Amino acid sequence: MAITAAHTARAPRIRLGMVGGGRGAFIGAVHRIASRIDDQYELVAGAFSSDPERSAASAADLGVPRSYGSFTEMAQKEARRKDGIEAVAIVTPNHMHAPVALEFLKRGIHVICDKPLTATLPEAKKLAKAAEASGVVFALTHNYTGYPMIRQAKAMVQAGDLGDIRLVQVEYAQDWLAHEVDNKQADWRTDPARSGAGGSTGDIGTHAFNLANFVSGLSLSELAADLQSFVPGRRVDDNAHVLLRYTSGARGMLWCSQVAAGQENGLRLRIYGTKAGIEWEQENPNYLWVTPIGAPRYRLTRGGAGTGDAAARVTRIPPGHPEGYLEGFANIYAEAGRAIIARRDGSLLDSAVSFPGLKEGLEGVAFVDACVRSSGKNGAWTKLAL
């Protein structure tokens, strides 16, 4: 089932701006592709670099008509234009998320921000308060929640197919920082002044934590974390083992690592209840394995028999055709776009629309903060400071 014509009436494209994401930036390109897949957005302005010449060069590369040398200039000038941007995508290093978002929020411009929400918990709380007061749409691109079979898994948990949830196991393993790496992406991710106190916990641990929460529907009570920095001289963690206690009494384990040799993008989720268990892995995202107690294990396929409406509404192409990372990102942009268009038109938003936002952002930053505090106390059980 295609998501575009079947789900979205033709509306004027959302005028989009971007902060960060210029030449050589991987995630900026991902956001641009995701924003265009459903033809909902048009990129018309950007502060792609703090260097005006570099920003202008990136704008020329992309065919973007208006470039700015700073996000402040962009926010001020775009807010005064009749054809100014309606939404901004923030694709900067973590420490810039809060100051950039605040500039646009106070001018009533919708925000689509890369995760994590901010580099520190005080910043996250300040930003969340400002966003709530502004009344704009605030989307956080935890893109894995946009995968069809993740939506299927969540729907099955909500329907009680697994029974009462007992165990949650989630891991996200990579190896690209197994040694000292000298490139733009590694430099800021291993610099606590730009990434925040968490390294792998902030970069990929927040994805794992968010995914476990999204599918299970559980709320965390407390955690016990053991963080390591295996590469000599590294100032942030590159590996973490975290025990989780949920308010329901369920238990969980989270492992995130960027020094796991041979691992490319090993995001995996397993949830076990009193009736059944489910398993999903990002590197084979079109399949969800289900294991009922006392019955044979079986596989659900994206777009195939046995899947429901939650998966179908974010499924784009027939089964057997690979669908994954870019489409998952695009689903978050599409859902946020529906909310923005509803605000623009004053129309009622479809209750099925779902995308991560301020709540998930706050929880993610609080997770990193709690992990760092717990590990500093030799793995003591620590509550999230929400």
C-alpha cells in the first residue's frame, strides 16, 4: 500500500528551512531525502554552515534559493517574509539543538529536530517548556519508530497478543568507533562539549531506549548502568550495559556499543510477555518474528498476511521489495507534515498520526543523564530526573 496518494490529500507544500546539514553532512542529506519522498515539503532556505560562504555554496549545490550565515539571521528574516518557512529541520551536533530550536519556536515556526533532543537535561527541560508554550508542532526524528513492522509490534502489544509484558531486551551495536577515528562525524560525537556527557548512550543508546519504550508502552522506574570508554583517551562512553526496571514490574536490559567488532548497525529488539514473544532487527526490518508459548514460531512480513492497519498505513511498496531506513525517516516527516498541515488549515488531525516529540525527547536525554550518574556511582540504581 502506498502512503502518498492513498493517505494524503494534495496540499501546498510545507516551506521548509534547514539548519546544519551542508556539504559533507550525512544526516542532512537523509533529512532532505525523507522530506521529499511524499512531496509534502519544499526546502526553500538554509543556514547550512556558520560560515556564510560555505552555507551559500551548499545552498547552490542543492538549488535552495535563500541561504544564511547564521540560524539567528535565518529565523529573524524568514519570520518577516510572507513566503517564509513554516518549519525548520535541525540537523546540527547535539549542543546546538536547543539554541537553534528556541530561535524558531519563539517565532511560531514548527520544528523537526534530529535526536537527541539536547545535549543536557536542563536544556531539554527548558526547550520542552518553550515548545509547549509556543503551541507549534515539534517532531523528533527517532526514525526507527517509523518502520512498518515496529508499528505492527506496538499494535500487537497494545492488543494484548503478548499478554502482560515481562522482559524487554534491546541492543544497538556498531563498530565504527572501535579505534580512534579522525573525521567530522566522529569528532563531534566524541567531544562532550558538543555531544553531551553521553557518547554511545546519547548517539545510539537513545534510539534503543526510545524503541523499547515505543513498542512496549512501558515506563521506566529506574536503571543501573555500567559505562565504558574502551578507546584510550576517549572522553565519552563507547559502550554501555544498562539494567532496566519498569513501573509495571517488568525488567529489561539495554546494550549499546560503538566498539563491537563486525557490527554495522545492529539494532535489535526482543519483548516477552505471558502469552508470546516478538523479535525484530533493523538490518532485516521487513520481518517480525512471533513466538507464542506452546506454538510454533512464525514470521510476519511487511505488507503481508497477518499484519494490521498500524503497519499498513506506513507501508509504501509490496512485500519482497526492501524498505527501510530512508522510508522510516520519511514516515516521521510525513506524520509531522500531517500535523503541520492540520495546524495550517485548522482541521482535525487524524488520531492515527504518530511521531516522536517532546515527551520522547525528554525521556531520551533523562536516560543518558541517569546512565552517566548511575555509572559514576558504580552502577547504583538511579531514577530518571524528569
